[in-house]
Amino acid sequence: MIKNTLSIPVDITNRETLIQCVNTSLSSKVVSANSELLSPMAVDAVLRIIDTNNATNVDLKDIKIVKKVGGTLDDTELIEGIVFDKCKPSSASGGPSKI
């Protein structure tokens, strides 16, 4: 069976178009009711790690999702930088000893 797919180029510098694409993707997921919150956050996370001038792919391993028990979806935020979740970094492995 041959699947007919339509490929439409998307300008990765157009944030609103990217958010619409993510909304379309999330519409069939459990979180579809909260796509207004999650779509811009997902687009912004990718745009922060991608080089828009010559990018053809993005390494999603550069984006980390930290889940916390007891919070709500409204508590979700995008943080640029390093998040120390539960423990301080080891100074023996080159991490800072004071924060």
C-alpha cells in the first residue's frame, strides 16, 4: 500500500505557523485540551536550541522534561539553562560546589 502524503514547506522562523503545526499534532493527543499552553512552549523550546540559519534537524535530547508530582499543567514553565532537580551536582565530576 502506498501512502499519499502531502509535504508543505514550513518557514522555521515563523513562530505562529509552527505553533499551528504543533496544535494540529496535539489535537489527537490526551493533552489536546491544553494545547494553547503546551504548543507555544514546545515551539519556543525547539527554537532555543536550533540554528535557524542552516538547520535541517534538531537534537531533541537537548530538551529535558522534568516531571514533578503534585503540580498542575498550569504550573508548567520553560526554563532556559540547567535545572537541578533533586540533588546538587557533584564537585568531583566538575560541577559547582556552591550555587
